[in-house]
Amino acid sequence: MLLTLLKGKLHRARVTAVELEYEGSCAIDSDLLAAAGIHPYEQVHIYDVNNGDRFSTYAISAPAGSGIISVNGAAARRVALGDILIIAAYAQVAEEKVAGFQPQLVYVDERNRITRRSQQIDPAPA
């Protein structure tokens, strides 16, 4: 059996551009892609913290160190400039390998600069 697990996540990234007339996708600073283990053209799920909207598209690489998070094409209608996003990628993992699986979690500041990395989500406060 294959289970779908969180592979990589960019937590609280801010939208820096909204490009309705672009072909589609989400352009993400290539340093952030690498840190989260997300590949160009890989499907990503985007969760908008500001409006609660959730959608999927694919990642494309933006210049390293730029901090760019640009939501493009039809998906541009789902976000606003400055919105806070969670960008997640998932992987199919064989059940026998789940115990050793660790996601790449990347936390960023308001300028989309990495502040912390982890391989587990901290438990919610009681």
C-alpha cells in the first residue's frame, strides 16, 4: 500500500506577485524550493491563510535569493498581494517506509527568508 505523506512545506510564505496573464503556476525562489525538496514543475498544494482558499498548481523556479512567491495564471484570482501561504508537496510512500520518512519543513519570515528548518511539526499547544 502507498500512503500520501507531506514531503516538503514552505510555511507562511508571502505572496510577492500576482500575475493573471502569465501561463500559470507558482514561481518560487529556487533556494526555497531546494530547502523544501520541491522540484520545478512538481505539483504543489497552496493554502491561503488570509482567505482560507486551497488550490493546486505546479512550482516553477524563480531567481535564488529573490524571495519571490508569484502566483500566476488562473490561480492569481485566488490570492492577493501580501497574502500568507502554506505551500506543500506530497509524496507516495510505501507503507513499510513510513516509519523512517521525514518531511522537509521550511519556515520563513515576512520577506520569505528562511528562519528555521525542521523535519517534524511541533505539537499544538494544549
